[in-house]
Amino acid sequence: RMTVKDCGSKGLGAFAAEDRSQGAWVCDYEGEVIDFAQRAVRYVSEEPEYLFHLGGGAVAGSHVYIDAVDSDHASRAIN
């Protein structure tokens, strides 16, 4: 379980609602899976706030992201 709290000027933050051991799974990061080209189109003039970079391969532009901008899941507040 997680709770989302206001962290002042830093925005929202996700916090464990119960004690967890170090390295324990907390939750999945929920959102839409997008590629580098989709990221470039969506975020031309603004910096994304809820974008998790999963990494990329050896091919240029092959980066994969999870975009949680439209998600209401608490995981989008993980930082």
C-alpha cells in the first residue's frame, strides 16, 4: 500500500503506508508505454512530469518510456 502526500514546492510524493523491508516490491508503475518518437511529439515544448524511462537499445531512438500523465495510479508520484 502507498499514500500520496503533498510535498510543497516539489509536488506530490508517494510514500509507503506500511513498513517494508529494503528491496521489497512496492508496486508497478502504471501508464502508457511509448517510444522515443512519441515522447518527442508529446513533449515538444514542455518537460514531462510523469515519464519513467525504461531504457533503450543499441539502435538510436529505440528508448522506451511509461507515460503516466493520464494515470490516476499512486505510482505516478514515485520519484
